[in-house]
Amino acid sequence: MPDIRFIFCSWGLALLLLAGCATRAPLPGPAAESAWLAHRAALQALTHWQVQGRVAVRAGEEGWNAHFDWQQQGEDYRIRLRGPFGQGAVELHGNAGGVWLKHSDRPEVFARDPETLLERETGWRLPVAGLSAWLRGLPVAELHADYQWDAHGALVEINQDGWHIDYARYQQNGALRLPVRVRLERDALQVRFVIDSWQTS
């Protein structure tokens, strides 16, 4: 007659193994990599788009919230922030040659670098140059990056230029899966985007 203790131990071991298999997420395989390469090519071809939503920025005990509207037409972009910094609306528009910043009640000012200009005028530094790629779910092409994709070929995280970018949620937009929850962190600075709408045509 089989030892009852052996039977119980065997069943217990089997249940533990099954539990472990049930809770461990599968690693993306070759199919996921192929999906990522196709997804990346489609996103890189997306050069004219508009996104609207909300952004929250925090550094230590300080922070602000704003509604934002980002329009990208090739290299040209226009970013409107409504309600940040306690100063009303702020608008950035520019391209690779430089950027203009305008407050709702002041003349425009110009600089070659958008991050430096934004920090000088508002006291906050945001990675404007990288965001046109990161908001779409892409690493910046010209910079080294470590990143990971999911089983569907969409990125779940990027580490690039000192920033850690997490993608918590995507939404289908036509043939594309586009981010709708994005979190960026660098040192003590945290930036969270909640995207309400994407327009890709």
C-alpha cells in the first residue's frame, strides 16, 4: 500500500509548481520581438499627430498639474500647457532650429534648447526633446537606450538619457497601439501623463 505521507507530499509539490507556473509572467519570445519591430516601424512613420491630456510634475514637495495639447507636424511642434506654474497658459512652438515660449500675458522669448528655455522661464525642466518619441512609445533614435517590450510588441519601459519611462497602459487607435498612461522619473523628478485622446490623421 502506498505511503499516504508520500502521496500528500507529491500532491503538495505539484500544487506549488502549478502555482508558480500560474503566477510567473511568460517572457516575450521571438514572435514578440517581430511584433515590436513592426510596431516600431509604424510608430516611426507617424510624424503628424496630436495628443491631448493631463500632466502632473513633482519634485520633492513641489509640483504642478496642467492640461496639455501637443501638435506634431514633422519636425515642427506646438505644445500648450494650461494652468501650470500658477501663471495661466504657456505655449512652446519650435523645431530642431530652436523654440519660442509664450506666456498668456508676456511677449514670446526664443532659445535654441527647449529644456533650458522652459526652466529659465518657469523654473521647471522637462525633457521636451525626448517626449515626441517617448509619448508615442519609442526610444529616441539618436541616443542609446535600454528597453523592454511586452508579448504584443509594445514597450513597457525605457531607460534613456538618465530617464526611466514606464508605460502602464495602451489604447488601440486604428492599426496602432498608443500609450495613454506614461510615467517618467529622473532623480527626484517625477512626470506623469494621462492621455485623453490621440489624433493620428
